[in-house]
Amino acid sequence: MPSALIDSSNHIVLIAHKNPDADSLGSACAFYSHLLRSQKKITLFCVSDELNPNLAFLPWFDKITDRFPEDADLLISFDCGSYGRLGIEKELPLINIDHHVSNDFYGTHNLVDSSAISTTEVIYDYFVANGIKINGKIALSLYAGLLDDSKCFSAPECSTKTFAMAQALLELGADHAMCIEWLYRRRSLASLRIRGILLKQMKLLSDARLAVFEVSLPLLEETGATISECKRVLDEALGMRSVQAAIMVLEHPQGGIKLSLRTDGAVDAAKIMMSFGGGGHVKRAGTRIKQENCDEFVKNIMVMITKEFM
């Protein structure tokens, strides 16, 4: 981490990716808490004007803005595998902090560890290595990202290091019960409605090894569900004995489609999505296709997935 660059900056903008999850937003909030000690101007930025209300328990959630400050002189991005995930284009020095295997190292400086289970783990390691004090707000923010990206410590990637980090953060003030309540137990009526509809409409292909979900804009409007609420069913589909991959084709409000792919590891989700301008991890990845007629793209992706089963 180029500390000298941070030290020489006057107004630092911390960027969570579009439609941020607990890892991206938790990372940004943790760094916000850290940089407040520097008495510099700090802005928490996310291009999305509506954020997942289930993340409102994170410290500094009320400080997040979608207005970019004109006097900024340094950007730090969190959990953004590509420059496009920032949602802005600025000719400014950029520190890229991430854990995606598909990260394209777009920053002026890059702190990327694809072996980390979450971006908050990357930040935790940086804080520990540099003797940076972790207070209660930082601990809660880092723990939220770790909990979410590890799927509540159920992901196969969990290791002794994962649990050691969790223990350390709990001892430093993270609230496990609060994170569980907000991230896993608080569900909206819309999320329950969309879950039932999507599971009923689910298609099973390739001898039930591929689960396919299609989400139209009218369905989103009818139920009031968010994109993140829709994607919860992907992990549920992977819980079926035969399913090795689950994909969601979601009609995007600004045209084109958004694709989200989850796998059990037999199919490399990142490799497939990178072929279509996206990225992510081996077991979960996505992309956005902006063309109006996307049928051919979807067919090609389905073919690539089914070939991986052979």
C-alpha cells in the first residue's frame, strides 16, 4: 500500500462498487474509519443511488453519497474487479484493493490478493502488517464483509485463517449477532415473493446440472424486489443434489441484461464471464451485456457452461 500517496493527498474518495454488497461497503467503511484519524477530507462514494437497506447497520452508512467531489485528488476502490465497476471515469491516482481472481490491475497501485476469501481480509492483513489499530467500528465493518463473502462461514474456501480473523475481530468489538440479524434474518416481503416466483419458474437443463432463472423488469416492478434479493435463489439452487451451476438472466433497467453465475467449482464462472467482458471468482461471477438483442449471447454462454460438464 503506497502510504506516501495517501499521506500526500488532501481529499480521498473511497469507492464501493455498483450495487455494493457487505464486502465492498464494509471494506470502504473500515477504511473510512481508519482515514478519519488523518484529519483529511474523506468521501464515501457509490454511484448507485439506492443501497441495500440490509447494510444500514454498517458504520458510516449515512455518509455514503452518489455525488462525486470535484476537489478529489486520490481514489481508493474496494472489491471492484474492473474499472467499470466503479461507475465513474476520473483521471486521478487510484489504489485498487480487491480479491477477485479476474481483477485486471487497473489501479495506479494495486493491492490484490486472490487467495483472500474477502476484500475485508485483504484490508485486515494490511492493517495488521502496518500496526494500524482496529477499533470497534473497523472490526464490525471487516467482520460483515468476511461473514457475507464466506457465506456465513459455510464456503469451502474457509480456512483456519478465516476463523482466526473472525475471532480477532470479535475480540476487537465486532458484533456477530448484529451481522447475522441484518445480513441473513431481515427479509422484505418483496424478497419472499420473488423467491417463490423464481423457484417455481426455474428451468433445469443438461440433466438438471444447470439451473436457469429469468427475471424481467415487469417482474421486478410487480414484486418490488431488488437485484440482490433475486440473486439469493442462485445459492439455493446450488443446494440441489444434481445442480452444478446456476445462472440468472436479469433484464437491466438501462437496457440489455445482467448475468450472474454461481457454480460448485466444476465450472469456472470467472473464465466464462470474462469471455463476455465480466469477471469474478471461480464459483461466482457476472457480467453486463448492453446490447438490446442478447439472445445470442445467452445461448453462447449456456453452450460454454454445458461444455464444462462434459
